[in-house]
Amino acid sequence: MARVALRHTANAEGAWFVDTRCIDCGTCREVAPGTFGVAGGQSVVVRQPAAGDDGAERDAWLAAQACPTSSIGTVDHRPRPGRLYPREVEAGSGVFDVGYCAESSFGASAWFVVRPDGNLLIDSPRFTDALAGPFAEMGGIAHVLLTHRDDVADAGRWAERFGARVWIHTDDRRAAPFATDLLEGGAGEPTTVAPGVVAHPAPGHTKGSVVFVVDDRFCFSGDSLAWSHERGDLTAFRGACWYSWPEQTRSLRALAATSSFEWLLPGHGARAHLPAAELHDRLDRLVARMAAAA
Ligand code: SF4
């Protein structure tokens, strides 16, 4: 629960606040950009949800439920409006934002995908019965797909709870010694891990980064690629590139050449839903900018 006594002094006047335990993971600013912003290296409420604006209030609750440090709340301790996660990204898609981000993955988003051949958990939220119940109701988890070493969080506990296989690239395997399946290869060498589920090795952010594309429609990009609300365009995080920027540039060029998708669902950064051709063109232009700035 957010702590009123630790309320950040830069919060906009009103009921909603962020406390000073915030680790600046950015998740609330991606989930509810109209309400949350930055002040001095932490998130704060920059605009209170207007009275009667149910959408803004709902988004603030979604951010509160996702926050890895439980730093978001209301001074009058309003009760949360029922179960918010897992939350389907589009009705009937079978793809869910699971919220409950883990502090150990620096608040990275994780995703649950219902599949006829076995459900997927892509990266890991913190382990909680609030998600285990809904996951079980939807058929459990057959595969945990890890995009890279930083976002492992409670993957081992989820795999143990549901008897799932765990996939990670061999170059990041030390972060998940419990993995059952190691991905091999480099950029431009995709591997099918299940029907309709393709792993694209994407060295760059880390040496063992992987982007997963499902049904040529949903791209789970980890920290290799994201949308930027500020730029209104695709972005990659040069300031958080731990292995090699030239390699990340090559990886994203190969991803553009070998995949197609209309949903971009990252670990950090904003998500996007655009026509596949537009996302492809934007990815090509991002790669050109990255290469020019190398
Ligand atoms: S989600 Fe929580 S930890 Fe992350 S930036 Fe927002 S308030 Fe801070």
C-alpha cells in the first residue's frame, strides 16, 4: 500500500499520490501518461484524474496495481475497484497484460498469451495468488519465455507452480539456471519454439536478448525495442544498452527483415498498436537512425 507519510512533495494537489519509494521504472507513465510524470528522478502525479473521468481513474488504478513498489495510492485510501489484471490488450486477442510488475526486474511488464498448444508467460510478474488463480482458470502456463536476463523475476516460481518449460537464450542462461530449453543463434536466425511462436535472437541490450513474435501479430520485445510517447515513434534505449549498440542495430535490422507484427509489447517503454506496414516502416527508420548515430 502506498504510504501517505512518504508522499512525494511534487505530486499535484489532490487525492492521488506517489510515495518516495518509487524506483523510477516508468511503468505508471506508460500505463497512465496523462496522470503520471517525472520530478527529480521519480514519478509523481502531474495531473489528478478529473472528477467523473472514469477512464483516467481506471488507468491510475491500473498503474497502481502494476507498480513494483506499491507506491501509488490515494490519501483517503479508496478501495481498488475489483480485479484489474490480467487485462486483455484487445477483446478476443488472448493476449493479456498481467500487471504486478516485480521490483527485481525493475518494473518490467510481463505478458500472458492463451494458446491452443499451451499458454505462454512472457517474462515474469511478481508471484502472487492474484494472478495464479486467473492463470489456472485460463489453462495454466506451458512455456515461460524470457526475453533476457534482467526480466527473469519470479519465473522459476511460475514454472514450478504450473510445470512449465522455461526458455532463455544460452548467452543469458546464468540468470535462469532452472531453464529447461536454451535458445541458440544470433540475429537473423529465428527459432520456432511452439506453433506460431518464433524466437528472434536480438543481441544488443544484453548478449542473450530475444524478441518473441506470435502469429505474425504480437511482438514481445523485452528491452530491445519500444514505443516512446514523447517521440511518438519507435525507440531503443541506448543509455540502457548493456552489451553492444552496433549489435542491437543489426538485430533490429534482422527483425525488420524476418518478421511482421502490429502489436509491440515491450518490457520497458510504451506499447503500440499500429498497422503492420507502418510499424515495419518505422522500424526501418529507427534502424537507420541507430546506424547513423553509431
Ligand atoms: S510504477 Fe511505481 S516504481 Fe515505477 S515509476 Fe511509477 S511509481 Fe515509480
